[in-house]
Amino acid sequence: MRFLARAGCGMAGLVLAFLACACPAQAQKSTVAEGLLVQKAETAWWMGQLQQARAFGAKALAGLQASPPTDSEPVDEAVLQAARNTYVLIRSARGGIEMAKSHRRVNDPMLDVVFQRVDEAWNLARVPVDQISWGKPRAEYLDVSTASLARSLRLLDQVFVLMP
């Protein structure tokens, strides 16, 4: 029985050592400086990230709306990069809001509403990034992507009204 306990501890130690050495995965190619993607609980920090995300999102939306509906040429890489940056910044701000919520002793209903809006905006911002590789006809991709990104930006605008 002692052997099994020692083996279990040894295996757990190996797993922990492996996890400690593992580097974080980079889910999206981002041109945003790494220092700006740090998750912090301070409202001013994550609101700044959301403002940057809003700016990148507006650029991506304008580019998607200007893209031809035919497959004659690929979607401009700068437009896709702006969409990736939008997603990455919203994801980081979402993490900061989660941290802020966990540091509160008393539940803040306004922060809960803000988190819900940001969480939905985050999921919607993912559509133009993911669905480009799904093989959809260009017109369908553009319709779905512009609608999702526009909704994501409206949600961010709501957050700016809720958290002046």
C-alpha cells in the first residue's frame, strides 16, 4: 500500500513539473504588444483593453463590409489581423473582469451585467476569425461575420455606457 502511495505522489510530482515547464499556448496571432494583454482587475485597465478592441473591431468591420462577395481575391490579411486583435483584447479584458469579480467581497450586479456583455462580445468576435477557414461561400462568410462583429461592437458600446 505504501508503494502505491509513493508512486501516486511521484506521478503527481511529474505531472506538476511538466505543467510548470509548459509554455502558454498562443491561440491567436496577435500584433498587440504582449504587455497590453495582461489581465488585471483594475477597471481602468480592462476598459482600456475594450476601447482598443473597439477600435480594431471597427477597422475589421469596415474591411469586411468593403470586401467583395466573390472569391476573386482573399480577404485582406490586415482585416483578419484586426479581427484577431479584437478577439484577443476582449478575451484579455474578460479575464480582468473575472479577476475583479473574484476580488469583490460583495457581489456587484453592474459588474455581472458588464461581464455578460463582454462574454457575449468575446464569443461574437471569434466568428470572423474562425469561420474564414470553414469553406463557406464568401458572401455567406461576410454576412455572418459582419453581423457577428457588428453585434460584438454594439455590446462593447453598451459596456462603455454602463461603465463611464
